[in-house]
Amino acid sequence: MSSPALDGDVEDDASIIGRSKRDPDHFAAIFDRHAPLIHRYLARRVGGDMADDLVAETFLIAFRKRQGYDPGRTDARPWLYGIATKVVSQHRRQEERTYRYRNAITPVPDELGHADRVAAQVSAQAMGPLLGTALAKLSQKDRDVLLLVAWEDLSYEEVATALGIPVGTVRSRLNRARKKTRAVLTAAGSTSNHQEVVRNGR
């Protein structure tokens, strides 16, 4: 997954973070570059009002942890998504309330890639109003993987980096989350959507 911010001659995230270790003011460029994506991710999970606070918390933690940033990782997004996901886990009850009371959560379509990523996106998009119910029923760990893949278009490797887990664990959690979301569709009688998910999830 390429990032427009890292294309061409634009300085990569690792270089900026490296300079910020000596001059903290440089870290503002990381915020300017990635805050909109992190805010979108958080808003989907906990609602817009709380997302504003959690974005600030996410980048404050990132700033404090910048000394330990791996300079070999030129793209800081997986690192930031990992921090944001941990921040959300501290507000899990709010997230589940958001899902239960939201009538519909419609993910913004991203460019489709790997077949399993396509299946994850279809699983999320096909549910429409049922998505909130399905997400609320997932375990926190399974939900983290599903949303990072389906909504944020992270690769399995990037999700593994973000969450600090093996790629195989990413695959197993995603598979389990897909099965549970299909079960919600079936229970609600959404057979056409269910068939579409199954067809795309092969």
C-alpha cells in the first residue's frame, strides 16, 4: 500500500521522526501528514466528538514514544494505527455504544487489493445498518483486525506491525471476524447480502 505522502521526493516518515528526536518541533509534520487518516479511523470507531480527543491522545503518545521508532520503517501509519487502536481499547465501552446506536456505518471504499482484503471490505460494506450490531458482537481483537484491513486498507503485514502480532494471527482473526459478520446477516435474514459475502470470501 503506497502513500501519496511518501511518493516522489517527499521526505519519508522515518527521516522526519529521526530529526524530531533532536528537534521536537519537527514531529508536527507527522501530525500534519497523518492526523486526517487517524481521525477518520477513530471517528468510525468512537464517533466524531470523541475522535478529536483521541487523535490528540494518539499523537501525544506517539511523540513520547518517538525515540523508540524503528528508522527502517519509512511509513509511520502502521505504528500510528497501532497506537490509535490501543487508545480505542481503553474506550471500548464507548466504541460499543457507538456501534449499537448508529443506524449505519458506511466505510469509504478504498482501492481493492488482495482477495481476502476484498472479502473483508465486502463483509463490512454489505451489512449497511447491520454493521454496527455485528461489530459490537466481535471481540476487541477480532474487531481491530477487521477494521484495519477493511476500513484502513492496511496489508496483513502492516496490521501485524500495528498490533504487534504475527501475520498468521492477523489471518485467523480476520477469518473469524468474517464468519461472525456473516452469521449476523444470516440471523437478520439478509440472504442476498450473505450470499454475496460468501461468494467474495472464497
